[in-house]
Amino acid sequence: MATIDQRATAATRARYDRLARFYDLMERGAERRFGPWRAALWRRVRGPRVLEVGVGTGKNMAYYLRGMAIVAVDLSPRMLERARTRAAREGVAVDLREADVQALPFPDASFDTVVATFVFCSVPDPVLGLRELRRVLVPGGQLLLLEHVLSRRLLLRRLMHLANPLVVRISGANINRETVDNVRRAGFVDLSVEDLWLDIVKLIQAKVPA
Ligand SMILES: C[S@@+](CC[C@H](N)C(=O)[O-])C[C@H]1O[C@@H](n2cnc3c(N)ncnc32)[C@H](O)[C@@H]1O
């Protein structure tokens, strides 16, 4: 059984705790482009029980669907604090909790859909996290991800590998993750992958075997 890299996980938590104050400002420009992608993802959500992992400051809350019971978790208490403020300000009904996607505090088969947007670039062991999502989903349940991944274009691929250590230091995100392969490795099936920007930003939909 895989074990959690506690040191890397603590470093990720500390990094997002530090970034929390600036996160919305840093992402303001990009969010104009991300908004329609988030909307496209949430149109595919099927409830009633929905889990969002890596909720961050709560940028998806504007797209939450009425009538669904949404639980949202994050590793970073400071990011979560911002999400709580946003939920209160915007009157969003959501159960916010501090939790690590690599070891979720939910029984097996608790949710119909799990959503994560721009999260698996920073989870220390993404396959371990994705396996946890498979565990907490019902058989036939769906996973919806919005993620940036490593390009297949040779030159770009090399550049992304080269730039990765610096990008991680600045933003906490790895730009060289192979998330589509990781979703398969975690045991999901029926993958549908849509390229949203080049072959880098993708909307990934997958299912737990029924
Ligand atoms: C780039 S931010 C994305 C936030 C939000 N999903 C969005 O779309 O704006 C990544 C988030 O994932 C969270 N995260 C990273 N590793 C995590 C883990 N192991 N478990 C839960 N959340 C994690 C970080 O704390 C951070 O809030």
C-alpha cells in the first residue's frame, strides 16, 4: 500500500497557506479564460452527492448547482478560510472541510460526482489522490477534472520539464504532470478528454467501473 509523503504534503500545505492572500489576485487575468471552462465542467455534474477536492478560495462556487449536497475540501487552512468567506458572502450552501485528497475522511461510495480544478498539478502523490477519489465514488460514479498537463509536443515538453522546478517554487503547481495517464493508473474507465487550450489544458471525464 502506498504511503503519504508527509514532508511533501506539509510543504504543499505551507506553500498554499502562504499564497492564499494573493491567490485570487494572481489568478485574476487567467480567470477570464477559466470561467467558461469551469461552467462547461459543472454542466456535466450529476448529483445529488458531490465532492469538490482542492476547493482553494472557492472559485467554483459560482457554478455550484442548486439541489445538490456539496462537500468541499482543501489541504490548506488559509485557502479554506477564503473559501468560507466567499461562501458566506455569496450565500453558497457548502460543507467545507480541511482534508488531504490522499487520505479522505469519507467512507467508500459516498459521492456521485467528484470535481477538481487545477488541483492534481500540486497533490504530492497524484495517483494516490486519484485512487482515493475512486474509493469515495459510488460504482459508476464520475470524476470531472480541469487540469493542465505536460504537452506531447517535443520542444514544449522539454521546456515544461526544464521550467517545472521554478514554476513549482513560485506557484506550487507542477507543469509536467501526466494526469490523463494517472487517471487511468488509478483505475478509472471510460475516459473522455477534451483539449481546451493547446494540448495542455484539458477537461477530463472518467468513471468508476460499475
Ligand atoms: C491551484 S489551486 C486550485 C484551487 C481551485 N480548485 C481553483 O480552481 O481555483 C490548488 C489547490 O489544491 C489544494 N491542494 C493541493 N494538494 C492538496 C491535497 N493533497 N489535498 C487537498 N487539497 C490539495 C491547494 O491547497 C490549493 O488550494
